[in-house]
Amino acid sequence: MALFRQILRTAGLARQCSRVIASSQSNRGYADVVASTMPFSFASPNAIYYKNENVKQVDVPGMNESFGILATHVPLITVLQPGVMTVKEEDGSSKKFFVSSGSVTINKDSTVQILAEEAYPLDSLDAQAIRDGLAQAQNNLKSASTDRARAEAQVSVNCYEAMSKAVSGPA
């Protein structure tokens, strides 16, 4: 009987602890700031494109699909896939960049930082150079003899295919 009472007390204590823990955890929610613009920083090793500048929206190529970031976006950390990133500025104009990969950080205070492994303005890409690079990457993939060489060649093919799609525009 004493063992049964001990089990009941332990179960009651566990329920009380779980309520305390659940009530003390912060819930994930929208950004604290309610605004139409957000401070945005975007850089790659070759350039700093934005440094804490206010923008209206940023559309990024994410892991599963592209998504838009507004000032009230839920805090998030994710990675970029190769593709086109669009920045909609305060004045309504848009700038497009090709990003190869990198990270996106959206903070609770509505600031956004994007660090790209490689990034270039879309209008600076050379379509012929991309076609040549894709052909070379595909040849490297066919001739790869190790798993590592195949993986590296596949990453290169994926990036060139994304660049080719970016310069050719929507199909």
C-alpha cells in the first residue's frame, strides 16, 4: 500500500512539474515589431549588398521551396538553396540576386540576415558561360570515379542548372 501511495505522489509531482515547465517556456510567435519594413543585411565573401537597410520584403529560395519574408515573419533559421533571391525595397523597386547557398536568420526583433556562399546580381550573369559551365559539370559527373567526386560534381550541376533557370526566366 505504501508503494502505491508513493507512485501516486510521484505521478502528481510529475504533472505539477510538467505544468510549471510548460508555462515557463516561451511560445513561438510572430516578430515583436509591427512595421511595414525590416532591417536587412545581405553579404557574401565577394560583396556586402545590404547592411542594416530597411526593405519591404525578401523572397528567398529555401530548402523545400521559395518563401517570402516580411517584417512580421516568425523567427527562423534556415538554409538557402541555389536560386534567385528578390529584395523589394522601400521605394517599391526590386533587385534580384543569384545565390548558390548560405543561411537565412530571421530574428524576433524583425531583423533579417542572409549570408550567401556566393551571390551575384542576376543581371551580371553570363548565359553562355553558364551553359559552358553546366556542360563541363555534367561531364565531370559522368566521369567521376569516387563518391566524393560524384557528390561534388552533382552539387556543381545543381548550381549551374539553377543559374541557367535564373537567367532564362520563368518557363
